Amino acid sequence: MLITRESITDYIPHRAPFIMVDSLISATEARFETEFCIEADNLLVSNGYFQETGLIENIAQTCAASFGYLAKEQAGEAKIGFIGAIGKLEVFELPPVGATVQTIVIPLHQLGNIYLVKGESFLEGRILLGCEMKIVVTE
Amino acid sequence: MYANDVKMSWEEVIEGTRDFLSTEFEVDRSEIRPENSLKDTLDLDSLDYVDLVVLIEENLGIKLTGEDFREIVTFGDFYQLVRKKLAL
């Protein structure tokens, strides 16, 4: 594990109660992976299930944590990223409260400060949601 | 099929490029002319350029960077860049 829940805010600009990622498991230029435990008092839980918007935000924060980690590793400062666009969204299943979501993001293309990534979230090996996302990173 | 994989004529590359650009960006094929503005004709914003890069890589097998787009104003400029990258 690269970043624990206790120090994740050193790498992402988000603050409670809108933190949708717990720990950064791995991050390379080619692949990011995080985990997130769904708690009952999460803002994006409804009727006992973490909603699609939460899973999308989880993918975005996986990018934020990973870009932040990689930037700090290169002796730079963590940069802030914004969701520019979301496409090819598919929702398969919503995770219940108490579940731990595994999220994997693969950067596909980069053009200047805009990244096109493919994000997928999983629960016990089953895919929950997948999408492509354009992330604009501050320069 | 990439232009680099088979021997395609320059005319075939241009016509193929017009085909996928008109389809993906939903513009009339006749609007894609060398003298017309790439950005205005395709109604590109900064995020759309990423889609354009992906399309070019998928259809022509060449990878463009942000630097490559600095000098591009018209489709004519764009074609010249593609020709240079494809070494045609």
C-alpha cells in the first residue's frame, strides 16, 4: 500500500465528507489502484447502496490520488485535477454499505494537461461500473 | 487498418481521414476542405482534441502530441502534418 486512509488528504484536494477513496494500493504511469470502504454515513449512500455518482467520483479521486502520488515521487507538488468529461459509462451493480470497492484506472492517452483514462470499479471481482473520463490537470 | 500497414496513396489517406472526421464529429464531409479551419469546422474544444488524437491513432496509426497542434490552423496544415508523420 502506497498511501493509507490516514494520509490520503496529503495527496488529494478533497476533504470530508467528500472523500471517496481510502487507500492507494499502487500507482505507476500505466495503472492506478485504490480501495474504498463504503460506510453507512457516506453522503452518496442511498437505501443502503453507494450510488453511481459515488462510484464515478471514486474513479476521479483514484486519479487525483495517483497523480498526486506520482507528482510527489518526482519531487514535485501534487497537482489538482478536474473531471472534464465522462463517456462510455456502464453501470452493472451498486455496492452495499460495508463493501470494499477496488478501483482500477488505466491512463489511455495524454494531450498536454488533459488525460483520457479508463476507470473500472469492482466488488469481489465483479465489475460495478466502468467509464472513460477526461481529467484536466492544473499546470 | 493503419495507413502505415498497407501501401495507401496520399489521396486514399485524405479521403479516409475525411470519412472518419465527418462521421465522428458529425459534420458534412464537404466542409472538410484544406482551406477550412480544423477547429471551427469540427467545433473542437480543448477536450475534443483528445478525441481527435485517439481517432487519428486508431485510424492512421500515428500518435500526435499537443506540440503537433500548435502549428495547425487549417485542414491543409493538418494533412501536411499527417503526411510528414506517415512519411508519404
